[in-house]
Amino acid sequence: MKIWLINKGHGGVIGGVYQTMDRVFHHKEHDEFAAEGVYNRLCGDRLITMLKAEDRKYIDICPTELDLPLWLRRSHVNDICNKYGRHNCVLLELHGNGSPEHNATGAEIWTAPGQSKSDHYANILAQIISNDLVELDFRSGYCPEDPDPDKEAPFFMLVNTDCPAVLPEVGFYDNWKDWQLMKNFKFRERYVLALMKMIRKIDSL
């Protein structure tokens, strides 16, 4: 059984103030603000509740509404890997998405460049999300040179942590249609259940 390192991207809300203002989008036509960090925490906290219920091993990398700096999150992850063994840990880096023109939609999964265990784990999650969250098109990174469904980028938490790491971005918070799903409890529940399916499968390997 793996130790699941749950990192909820960006900050939450403290005293009515959202902590990561560059990760919020104002849907002006509806006068509604979509905060990515709040979504990340709703999903991450619910996932932790399910992990507890199944007595699975986990560590909450960011158990606060503060937007902890990436170097601190990285240090926490790597300290855990050093203590328990890097191959015994998996980092789940939970995020929503945004696009320059605010018109993209769907779900993506990211790993660090190159082939590693992360790609295998991301492939498992991609298949589950494609089947279980049909409201969102899965935005595959498949190409002849890299025939995996994940996309690859040198995101800080993917390339600077020692264990396998998977970064799902499920929904674009700056797209009104996606945001209606992201703020819906039933949709988030199905998304978290999809994450649990992946966790159960990987834990059984």
C-alpha cells in the first residue's frame, strides 16, 4: 500500500479573503468569482475523508488555508520520501485549470517530462476519468513520439519532488460551463471517487 501525499494547489479562504488572487476568475456575465484553490481544497479534503474511511495511508501536504510556498511543499514531500522510501509514496497534486482566452474546457493529467512510474499511474487515472467523468472531454497529450494520455511539463512540484507525481487538472475554472460542474457537490464526489478508483488499483499492484 502506498503513502498518498495529497497536495491541494494554491490557497484557500481565511477571514473571507481568498489567498491566491492570481488563481481566481470573475465570470462577469454572472457576477460570480471562481477560485481554483477553493475547488482544490474541496476535492482534496473529501479525498482525505475517503482515504481515512478505507484506512489507507496518506499525508496532507498542505493542511492549511494558507498558500504555502512551493519550496516548502517540496521540502515536506521530499522529507517524507526520505523517511518512508520514494517508491512507497505517490504525490497527488490537485488542481483546476485555466486558459489564456478563458474558453478551454475538459480534463488533463500532467507528469514530468520523460518516462517514469508517474506515466503509468497517470495512464490509470486517465482511463478512469475518461470513463467516469463523461461531461468533460479528456484532453489527451498522445502523440506518436509520446503515446501516453498524460501531458508533460516541468511544473515545479513534478520535477523537484523525489516520488512519482501525478497532477490532474479537472475542469477549467475560467470556463462557465466547466465551473458549473466544479462547484457542484455531486460532480466533485464522482471526481473524488475516480481518484479513489485509481488509488485502489495502484495500491493493489
